[in-house]
Amino acid sequence: MNIGLDVGSTTAKIVHMETGEIIFSEVVPSHRWRELIDDGQDEKRIISTGYFRKKVPHFTAITEITAASLGARYHDPEAQVIIDIGGQDTKVIDLRSNTFIINDKCSAGTGAFLELAARYFDIPVDSLGDMHQRATKEVQINNTCGVFAISEMISQLVGGYTMEDVIYGLHQAFARRIAQMVPPADKVMLIGGTVQNTGIVDAVNAVLDSKIEVPIAPQLVNALGAALYRERSNSSR
Ligand code: ADP
């Protein structure tokens, strides 16, 4: 069995793989990563990745770029570009040239930004997608930088737009911000916890010309990629 452990800035994810199949997976907040590892579990089986990869037990630590590339290709060998929308940053990886760019400035285009909005509305972050689908009007939001976006949101609410319309507008602004980072491509794969928000997927789909794919369990792709890294090195021995 090979274990991929992805400890990111917001959540920790684990994937157990045996002969190319996922046999177990779990997600917890990052500070509770220890819950994912059994006492006495063989450290030699763990390939870690994510922001805290070097702080957790591991046999080998690999970058999120390597992990995402392996995980995405497992789902679709023809994926050209990966957009990984995590808790504190967004990474765009071009698999054709093995290059990437990262945005972690002022929470623009990250899960933290949407969490801020959800907190303002006092709703769970996982209801943002449903709210988006219920919008009836298009609200223009221009800012994606935390506090500025919130004050823009408030002025649209005061102006008479509904919470659903404003959330729709936020998702559009979010997607436009991310689109600036994305090179032209036929196939783009969305991964990371934030793409469990169907409003974000729809908004990115609307702003990009590319075919958009979302794998099953998008939040686990990097942990899966880490487990695959081990499988790959085992099989080449
Ligand atoms: P990281 O690897 O950077 O720790 P993840 O890829 O695990 O981050 O993504 C965490 C983000 O995903 C958080 O900001 C969280 O709010 C968001 N998220 C998780 N589940 C959902 C959901 N069902 N709907 C919307 N956002 C979600």
C-alpha cells in the first residue's frame, strides 16, 4: 500500500492506494493532520505534499506541482492545464511546458475569499454553489481583494440585489481573476477544495474558452498524485 499525504494551508488529505486503486481517503482541517496517520504506521509508505509537506512524517516529500500533475494525469492523460484552487492560494500549472504560476495575494481567487463572503452572509461555504444557481440577476462585482469586495457586495445589497445575485457576481469576479492566470488550452482541469462549489465551476466555464473538467473528489487530487508517485517508483524498481 502507498500513502499520499497532502497537508495544505487549510486542510489535510490522505489517500491510500493499492495496485492503482484508491482504497481509503479522508480530509480534516490541517492542524488535525495527525488523525490521518495510525500510530506505528510505516513512515516509509508516506509521500507527502502540500505547504506543510516537510513538517509531517514522510519517506519522500514532493511539491504540489508534481503531485497535481500526477493526480490530474491519472484522471485524464490529456489534461493540458490544471487550476488548483485551494484555501490560501491558486496555482495554474501548464502540463505542456511544466511551468506554473501561483497567486496568494490578498486572498483574491482563493477559498479564503469565498469563506469571507460566506461568513458575512452567515451561511456555510458549501451552500455557495446552490445560492449561485438561484441567482436571477447579474450583479457586477469588480474587486476580488477581501475587504474591498465585501464593501462592494454591501453596496449592491443596499441597492436592492439579493444575496444569491451578489454571490453569483462574486463568483464571476473570482473566475475573471483566475482566468487572467490561465494560458490558452483545449482542456483545463479544475482541482482543489474550492471547486466543490458548482458556482465557481460554472463561472470558470463561462469565462474560459477551454473544455473544463472536474475530476471525482477534486480536493484529493494532490494526495492521490503523491500516492501515485510512490506507486510509480515502486514499479520502476
Ligand atoms: P489547501 O490544500 O490549500 O489546504 P483545499 O484544496 O483543501 O486547500 O481547499 C480548501 C478550501 O476549499 C477551503 O477554502 C474551503 O472553504 C473550500 N471548500 C471545501 N469544501 C467546499 C465546498 N463543498 N464548497 C465550497 N468550498 C469548499
